Amino acid sequence: MARPAAALLGVLLPALALAADKPATGFVDKTFKNADGATSPYVLFVPKGYDGTKEYPVILFLHGAGETKGGKKMPVEVGIGPAVKKREKDFPFLVVIPQAETKGWQADGPNAKRALAMLDEVNKEYKTDPKRQYLSGLSMGGYGTWSVAAAHPDRFAAIVPICGGGNPKDAAKIKDLPCWCFHGDADTAVPVARSREMIEALKAAGGKPKYTEYPKVGHNSWDAAYGTDELFTWLLEQKKK
């Protein structure tokens, strides 16, 4: 005998409600509303196992100059995005991937301020671990990583600047911030000296940064860096006190 329609609805509606409540996972397109009412798109990677019941660590990723608004590629296509895609089934981090609207990620500029506001938005919307928030970027985003870290030394649990450069005078501000820096010694776009001088400045200030320099590697040191499984294991070990 056919079940009454009311009985079927009693079964279906709770199931549909549960499906609707379950957060989307994978690479999710998001929209940030700026103070002036304009909107800025960004991408958020949400781990496959995310269900809102436990706290997840978060990485804020700053892309290079070529992925700036109007560029040939989107930020998710270069750097950490492809690395996450290869590990998508079990990658344990939320990853915030904003897009700069103009060139530069300097801490006092609109792009960096917007990126941090996007991170704040994600922290409010998702269950995140406040002690495990990380910052990384490549090339232009590598410069941004050094700059934002110096401006907000207490915000992140660790930083991963790749083929960028910073101000050695800022070293004292971030000497206690765990850092793993990467660069190729044949880089003609951003000289390897930019990373070397930051690492030396951190050491002189009393810091203990990790540094990986790839021999005979040009500007693209990010594929090797983000392809290093140990990097993500190391990040998970870094927690704010």
C-alpha cells in the first residue's frame, strides 16, 4: 500500500534540511562586500571532512603579480591552489585565496587590508582554530607576506614567504614568528638575495627561520615549495602560544 504523502514529507523534509545545512566543501567561490558596497570575489578551499564540528587551521594565500585582477590566470590556478588540488581528498586546512585588484600586497594598502578582512569573514563563518592561522605568498605575495607579518606579528602562527623580499629592519618584529622561506638561486625576477638578507636579518635578531634554496631554479620556486609535504606537516605543528 502506498505511503500517505504526509508521511513521505515527514521523511524527506528532515533529510533535505540536513543536506541544506551541510557546508559546501572543496573550492568554493565566495564574495566579500567592501565598505563602499562594492564586491570582491575570492576562493575558499574547505576540507572534504569539514562539517562544522571541529576547528580547522587556516592559510591565507597571497598570489603573484600575474594573477592580479585582469591578469591571464586566476589566483587559484597558480601556487597553493594546484598543490591543494593534488591533495584535495585529505588536505586539512581551510585556504583563503583573495585576488589583488591592483599590484601590491603591502600591509598598509587596500589589497592586504581586504585580504585580512576576508580572513576575518571566514573565521566568523567557519569553525577555525585561532591558534593555527598561517600566511603564505609567492613573488608579489612573498613581498606581501613579509610586509603583512611585520605589520601584524601577533596575528599568525607561522609564515611561508616564497621568492619575495622584505625589509631587514623589520626582522626584530617577527624574529619569534616561525618562518619557512623558499627561493630559487637562479631567480632573475626577484633576486635570491632578497630572501637571503631577510633570513640573515632574522637570525641576527635571534630568530630561527627555516630556509630552502633550490639550486638552478628560476622564479618558479613555488611549485617545489608547495609540493613539499613536509611544509604542511610543519605548519600544523606551529601554534600561537
